[in-house]
Amino acid sequence: MIFELEDTSKAEALFEGWEETLIYSCLEKVMGKVFVTDTESPASAMAFVGCFAFLAGEPDRELIVNKPDGFVIMVPQDDRWSNLIEDCFPDARKVTRYAIRKDTVFDRAGLEKMAAALPEGYEIKKIDADLYDLCWQNPVTADFVSAFGSKENYLELGRGMMILKDGKFVSGASSYTRYKGGIEIEVDTIESERRKGLASAVCSALILACLDEGLYPSWDAHDMNSVQLARKFGYEFDHEYTAYEVATDLRTH
């Protein structure tokens, strides 16, 4: 049986050195949960937020097989966890993701220039209560807000920008998750509006808004296109890592 760990400090040592803001979100109890099989002296733990599950400590089959329902991206701490995931879920899709350094020094002037470079007829707006509701109208933009659980939580903790054309969503960047020191950025543009600089503009606007608040806008890339986009804003690639997409639900980010 697995349990939610209320005193997340008991699991901190298991995740030590793992620079991943989604883990911070769980350990800091900003959002997400930490699951264990032993609440007193956990030897292993799963930090879960959004659709990501980070597995640390001694490999534990029970934590893996009792994953949250639906589509889950499992991130193993080491090869032992990888082997156990593959054993438990032989149909899991093994993927490579790309970690980005967390110490970026941003060029504000360059970001301001990109944020202002919008084609005529497009406008950038902060995601407010009305645009929060708009996000739920399709699965892509739902990812911008879904991990927060409620409108109230998103408006308090989340940060996001959206580009509209004729009042309709065309591109956006938002906090997939929030931790005390910042956010994890999620970005998407509808296919018909790509290659117009919209992602560059909306991400720049969000990064600037974060910097104004003293929040760090963290970036993690699911493919090399995302790595290349991140470099435009000053981010630097750190390392590749392995993850496993478990279940049959369609991925939206």
C-alpha cells in the first residue's frame, strides 16, 4: 500500500541533488504530492505533480504499479528504477527529455524586443479569470492551468500569458507548475499559427513578468525543438534524461 507523505521533509534526502522544479513543488507542498510505502522512514518516494512522477531512493515496485490513474510520465532516478518500470509496464514508451540549466542570466532588452515583435492583429494578454476559463476549451491550453486544481489556485499561484487573434487563442505560455522560487514553463502554439514568432513573443513576456516578481522561469524540454526555442531566451542545455510514458492517454504537451 502507498501513502501520501504529509511531512515531506522525510523524503528530501531521497531527492537530494535532483534539480527539478516539479520535485521542489511537491517537497515544498506548493502543489503536487509525495507518495511512499513507509511514512516514518521512507527508503523510496514518488513525487507526483501534473502528469509527472519522479521516483527516488530504493526501487519499489509498489510505488510504480500504484501510479496515479491516467497518463503518467515516470522519471527514474537511476537505471534500477528504469529496469523496474520496464518490468512493471513493458508497453511504456521510453523517451529522452532534455534538462535545461537553472541559472540563466536573462537579457531583458532582448526579451523586451521579442515580446514586442507581434504581427498586426495579435495581442498579448495575461491569463486572468476569463482567459482561465478559455483555457479549458481545448486539451492543449487546458495543460496551462490543469495542475493547479482550481481557478482560485491558478490565479493565486499560476502565471501565464496568451496571444489572441480575433479574440481566439493562438499561442500561450503558462506555469505548468509553481514552486516557491518560480514556475515551470509550458508553451504551445496552434499549428496554423506557428513560425510567426508568436512563441518567442509570449515566452518573452512571461519570462519578463516572472523576473519582475523575482520568480525564476524554469524550462524543461521534451524535444530538441524546445531546446532550440529555449536558447533564444538565454537558456543553456544541461543534460539528457530518460522518462517513460505510461498508459494510453494522448499526451497534450
